[in-house]
Amino acid sequence: MTLSEAEVIEAIRTVSPARADVIRGIGDDGAVLEPPPGLQLVSVLDTLNEGVHFPAGTEPAAVGHRALAVNLSDLAAMGAEPAWAELSLSLPVPDRDWVRGFAGGLGELAKRWHVAIVGGDTVEGPLSISVHLTGFVHPGRALTRDGARPGDVVFVTGAPGEAMAGLGLLRSGAPGSRLIERFLWPEPRVAEGQALAGLATAAIDLSDGLATDAGRIAAASGARIVIEADDLPVAPELVGLFGESMSIDAIIAGGDDYELCFTTTPERKADLLAVARHWRCALSRIGRVERGGGVGFEKGGRPFVPDLSRSWSHFSGGGA
Amino acid sequence: MTLSEAEVIEAIRTVSPARADVIRGIGDDGAVLEPPPGLQLVSVLDTLNEGVHFPAGTEPAAVGHRALAVNLSDLAAMGAEPAWAELSLSLPVPDRDWVRGFAGGLGELAKRWHVAIVGGDTVEGPLSISVHLTGFVHPGRALTRDGARPGDVVFVTGAPGEAMAGLGLLRSGAPGSRLIERFLWPEPRVAEGQALAGLATAAIDLSDGLATDAGRIAAASGARIVIEADDLPVAPELVGLFGESMSIDAIIAGGDDYELCFTTTPERKADLLAVARHWRCALSRIGRVERGGGVGFEKGGRPFVPDLSRSWSHFSGGGA
């Protein structure tokens, strides 16, 4: 059964939490919003295309979750508190069950972080979802990529590499596992990112893999990041499936992790660990910042060259 | 020649005007923005898909112009002053000439309205452009769709119907004309919309045609709108090409006009006309608001049923 444009919009509207700072939400030419006095805004826009950012046929609730999660992850990397989302939904056919599933996955994550869906667009076209998200941050406290300094230490939240392994298992038709869930239902580190504002010197979220994204901090900061492979958080499950060496490569090459990679000064490390005791994810010190540029890797105290060409295809037995 | 993702982003970054309220623009996980104290925000997000919202092969500068224009038009319909844009660009192949042309068309319109392009996303996929735009409005002055009251008068800016006729000529391969330019280079009524804040009782921008969009004001306001066909602004050029009857249908069915349709009280009409003397587009009184619902049409003082099934295909000699 297909829905009209009005019914699609209604399906989205009904899953949105209410917020007092939304003066006008869905239903006019634009949303009218009341920004909080004295705060700055952080603004992000990300698009997911079927077959590029998620496999064709992915369950609609997971697509809805992902569309908001990747944007929440960007806000987390800026240390911002999420507030308002706009959704543009491009659909070949507005199938009722698909739209309801999508709205359900989107709405559940929106409720968890108190994000109001205030507007957007519904258009005909190949399956594609764009979400714009606005958050708040205290002036001067936004986390950026350019503040890492030689002597800083490098941390990562959670378990990077698992999503890529999960995508590989998914594509190979392997039975459902925790790793596949990790790919399908990424958990943006929203609370952790906000806690890092004022503590981290630089931060980024891991969407393209640890090596690539840590390299972005290094480039923006004009410094070198050295990843110490022995300190990477390697899940026993990953090692059991793929062996230790390939697991470390997965963590470094990764992708779709939506963990936070950040730097801080040695002096702030105690404060950081105190804060992180309340987190629901692991926190691992994985390296250091030095003079120079780029990203280097060490293992057993010696330089080490990971196989960055490894991608999900290695985990699914090949084939794109 | 194809561009890397970094080169695409750089091509967009270089055409963006600078603004003092952009603390961090393109280049981090999100933009950091300083909202003006005491103002509300108006937020819009629109997506254009190739083959749906513009014909395949449309010159890239016109696509860039359009992607921002449709969002500027939404802000105009809210009476807001545009400020910050985010762009998500989905491209099958990042061809250098296409990207430069697109950025040129986008940037020229952005400069005209002092809109900074502060962030976004570049992804692989079918050609599709999403633009999010934020504007400012004084509290309580945003134009909405729900304020039309019986006794109000209905106005329209510029010349609706011309864009639809132009699209028809374009698809039929007719030689370039002013009407084709009207479709390819819509002129959002940004200054006019801002001037209407405080003057209009309800407003909408014409993207889906006068009948449909006036119907949205009627539905939101709980009133009936009567369009007086004799007062519609019919360009002699349109009549010369298609005859008077079909021209009136084009104005009513329309689409892609990006003119403003709005209502105001008879008492404010003099103020409105005084303000409109400075406008660069025509202003036409085209009807009235009554008790009831829906949209009606009159011609020579008698009810009239336009052919709303007319679309560009009628103007191009048929065929979708």
C-alpha cells in the first residue's frame, strides 16, 4: 500500500518529540525556532544513499535510525547538545510499511536524545535520506579538529572496527550476530561528546575509519598522530572470527564506526577518566601526538604498517 | 576530469561569501554559528532530484542556482532574512566542469543574498542536491499559512505560469526564450517576503501551482480563497504562444513559479502598495478570502472551472 505525500509527512510528524523551543514545526514553508540565549549553534547535514551508505534491502527501521545517528555522531564530535532535525526523504514508492518502519527507527532515536523533527521535504526519486541537525554549544566550547598539540594523548571510545566486520558478515549472508547489529544500529556518542567539551583538545567522529579520521585531526592541527596498535581495543569476538592481525587492520581501516577519536593533554587525563566512569562505552588510550604530520603506527614499540586496503570485502570473502 | 571529494568541497567553499556570525564554516564535523540575539530562526530543507525537479542535462549553473533559489523562496514565504546554508551534493561522477558550473550558479545567488555556505556533505549517488537554509525573523513576525481571514484580499507577486510554459518549451526543444529563462533561473522574492512580515496575514511560495498552494493557505486558515481570473497577471507573450484560456490555466495550475501568494487585510492595502512601489516585480490583487473552505475561481463575476490537469506536457505538444 502506498502513501500520499501528506501521509508520509504525517507518519514522520507523529514520531517527533515536542520541544518548547519549536515555535512552528512541520506544516508550513519553514520551521520557526527559538535559539537559546547565549549559546552557539552547531549545524550538520548528511545524506545516505541506498547501495552506497547502506545495503539495498536494509530493514527500514535501521535506515531511519542510521539517518539520524550519523548526524548525532557529527554533533557529538563537536561537543554539542542536539535539538532540531529536518528530514528530506527521497523515495521511489512511498510504501506504507517501509515508511512506518523508517519513521519508527528514526523516532525512537529522536526521542532518546530529545530531538524534534521540525520540517523537511518528501520527494520522488531513488531511495536517499538527508538529515540536517542543529545543536547547542557554549561559546568557545565546540570541539574542533585543529587543537591537538605535541604531547597530547589520543583516545577512542567504544570498539571501532566492529561495524566494518559486521557489514562484511552481513554482505556474506552470515547469520545475525552482535557485529551485524553494530553495523546496522550505530550508537552515536552524544553524551560522551558533550562531556568532552572543555576536556578534549581536538575531536572527530569515526565515519571513514581510524587511520583516515585521525589523519584529519593531524592535518587540521599541524601535528603527527602515532597510534599504538598494542593499545587498540580488540574485541575477543573479532579475533576469534578473523585473527588478531586482521582485527587490528579492521580497527585501523574501519569505517562506519561512529565512535569518537579525540586528543587531550596529559594534565587533563585524570579529569577525563573521572568523567568517563559514567559512560556506557569503553574508553581507550590508543596513542600520542608528536611534532610532524600524518598518522603513524607502532606495535611492540616499533613502526608498523597496517594493511589499509582491507575493507569489508576481506571479511565477507571478497567481492564488492 | 574528475575531482576528489576535497576538491569538490573546495570548489564550494571558495564561492561562499564570508559572514561574521559564522564561527566555523566548512571543514570540521559541523559548522559553529552565532545566532543574532533576540531573533527567531527559520529553517528549511529542500531536495532536487535530476529528472524530477529539473530535466536531465540542465546546465550546471542553473542547477546550482535552483538548489538555493527554492530554499530562498521558502524563507521568503516566511518573511525571513537568509543567513546560512548547508549543501549536500550527491554526484555519480564529480566532473570538474560540472562542479565548477554548479558552484558558480550557487555562489552567485548566495552572494546576492549574503548567504554563507557553512557545511554539508558530498556523496556518491544519482545526481541530487539538498540544501538546508537558516534565516532570521523578529519574534512573532514569521509569515505563516494560517492567518487568512474572511474579508482579506489575495495577492501574488510577479508572473506565475511562465515557468511552467518555459519548461514546456524547453522539453519540446523550442529555441531559447524569456520563458525558458524563467523556468531555469527562478528569482526568489526574498526582499519582498521580508517586507511582507508584519503586513501579510498569510503567505506561501508557489512551488506546486497557484491552485494547490492557495489551497494550502485556505486549509491552514480554515477559510475559502476565491481567485478572480480576470485579475490574474497574464503576460502578452504567454497569450501569443498559447492563447488566453490556456494561459490562465497555466497560471492557475502552474508549478515552479517561486512567486509569493499572500493575503492581507483591506486596511493594510495602502501600506502594502506603498511598500511594493520599491519592488522589482509586479504585484497583483487576484482574489479574496471568504468563509468556507477550499479554492474557488471566478471569471466575469461567475464561477469558473479551470483545467487543472494542464501541465507542461500540454505546452510542449504532449508526452511525459
